Amino acid sequence: MRPPITALVVACMLNVCGALWADIAAAQQNLVDGKVTRDGVDLFYKIVGPTSGDYVLVLSGGPGEDIHSMQGIADELGRKYRCIMWEQRGTGRSKLPRYDSSTINLNAYIEDIEALREQLHTERFIVVGNSWGMILGLAYAGTKPDAVRAVLTIGSGPITSEYLGVFSDNQNLRLGPCEIEVRDFWREPSREAADPDRAAFERLRAATVAYFYDRNKALEMAAELNPNDYNFRVPPAFLKAEGKYDIRPKLKTIVVPVLLLQGRQDLAGEGNVWEAHSLIKNSMLAFIDKCGHMPWLEKPEETWRIVNDFLAHLP
């Protein structure tokens, strides 16, 4: 969420608290804009935070969701860590020549991250992911165990295609008559054919209420959604490539500390995260009550208390 009053607040701080602003600027103020080229594809990123220290790789959901959705994560963790706002293939500026199983698959995403790590000349990332970002972050840690210092998942993604079915069922269950009416309106075949991206976006906006415990926060989010922040060609390409995916074998190979943080009302269901916890040897499981799929937006105080405590105790 990006409140429109931010610029006004900054202006007041500049006028009234010049010394304080100088301290803040000294603590935060690295901004690097870069790209990695792999197999002819340009993959973009920004780094925000201090000029030195551990890298935190921030992974957005979807697949196909722009990294802007994770700005609140970078705002908080960027106080101490160099946060990499990674524009995954098919999102933001990281455009692809086509969207099929040759360009959208789990291995391609993992190797993209590895190419980024090598370009930054860093030994290990701390990885933070939400939803699909959880799936990708854990899969990367299981595939490249020496390249990760820790993994934090804030809001769960289905670790198998079966749990993806649970996610979808929970979403449908939480939609009211009005949301179902809007969803079905944009499912009408002729309307879908006329503007498939608009239809997909309107269905997503109608489903936003299912992602939150607090309906008011859901309505705020729905009002701020931007169709440019989603690439709706990515998810079907990924599912066509991976089919009945299952990252559980990769979870068994993870040896670094892992925080699995989830709202009690997360669409992914508790069975999904409990199984992930049982398979990851060095994992910590934490729940936040009365909270949905995006804890840092719905319960920020509890979220950052748990996250900062976990980070403070990393070996």
C-alpha cells in the first residue's frame, strides 16, 4: 500500500527536523538499479537500504506479481539490510519474448536467482518471500543450500499442487454473493475473449476480500490494486510447465534456519505450513491470530516483532 500523503510527510520532516532527516538519510541510503542478463533475457532489480551488510532477497507472489507488492517488506528490513527488490522473469521490467514452459518453469526461476547472486559477488542471501515467493525461496534454498543464510516466509504458498487446490477452495468459500457475481461476470466467455487481462484483473480484485481477515483492509487493498502490477500470462504458463508440482523433496534438503510465519486465516491452510515445518529440519513455525495472507499489511506489529527476533538470533 502506498499512501498518497507520503510526500507531504517527507516535506514536513525536511522543514522541521533537518538534523533528524540527515540521520535517517545516512542510515538508509543506498539505491542501486541493475539488471542480470541470462539466456538473452534481462532481469531487473533495485537494491535499497544501507551501503553494506547482508543482502535480503525479496520475492513477490504470483507467479507474475510485481515486486511493488512487497514494498512494505523493504521499507522495514531496509533499515538494516540491503534489500534486493527482484523483478522476477515476466514481472515489472523483466519482460520475456514468450510465455510458455521454455521460459516459465521452476528451474528457470532458481537459476535466475543464482545468476543474480553471482553478479552481486555475495556468498549467501537471506531470502524473504510471500505466497509464490515462499515456494520459490524454499525451492532455491533446497537446490542451492550453500547460497542461503536463512529463509523467512511471510504468508504461505502451497508446497504441492494438492495444497494449491486447498488454497483455491478456501478462496471460493470466503467470497460473498457480490464478489461471486463480479467474478462470474468477468468469466463470461465473450467478455474474457475481448479483454483477457482486464477480465483476470477484475476477478482478482473481486477475490481480494478472501485474502484478509479484516474486511476494511481488504477493501483498501482492492481500491489500490493496479492492473499494471500483474502479468496474467505467467501463472498458466507455470502450471502448464510444472503440472502437479511438489517441492517437498527440496524442503528435506534445507539446512539453514527457516521462519514460517502465517496468519491463522491464511488461504493456504494450516496443513500446508505444518507439513513444510515437519520437513525442514531447522524451521520455526509462528502464527498470528486474526490475520490473513499478508501479515505485514494486516498485523504489522506482530509480524515485525517475530521477524526481527528471528533475524537477531541467526548464527
